[in-house]
Amino acid sequence: MHTKPAKTETFVDNKRKDDIRMANIAAAQAVANAVHTSFGPKGMDKWISTANGEIIISNYEATILNKMEVLQPATKFLVELSKSQDVVAGDGTTTGFIIASALLKQCLSLLPL
């Protein structure tokens, strides 16, 4: 007599994946909000304190992004995007960063909750 093999079920914890995804998007949004306030003719200067105690005051977004120490992968990607934009075109670093972070924010509506 031939018997069917027992069906095995696997359980994948999607909650952790969702939490990581949301943390990446939130971190990118936080950096974008910080950079966005220095954008434009009424942009504010930022006070940046480095690890060795050096203090930098700037409203140039590329400088602000270069001096930030980001850990989240999505935010690192956006900072690298900004650096590449600065190297290739010499301008548009903030615009590229803000547009990319806005696209990430809009992705939230596409994700299942």
C-alpha cells in the first residue's frame, strides 16, 4: 500500500521583515526632513558636530549628507545617490535625495499592512 508523504508547512515571520522595511523608510524620511529644511532661499543652516569635536555650520546639503553617519541601508543608498549626483552633475544633490525619499514614502501605500 502506497501512502502520501506528510505535508510539511513552513512558517515565515513576515512581521520582522515588515518592521525592517518600515524602519528603513522611516530613517530615510528622517534624514530627508533634516535636509529639506536647508533647501531653498529660506533654508536654515545646520550645526554638525563630528566625532572628533569639530563643528561645521553649513546649509549645503551635500556637506550635511557627507557628514551624517547613517546606518540604515535605504538611507545609505540615498546618501550615495546624492554623492553620485554631486560628482556627475555638480548640482541637484538635495533634489535627488528629496525626490527619492518622497518615492519611498509613496511606496508605503503599496505595501500590505
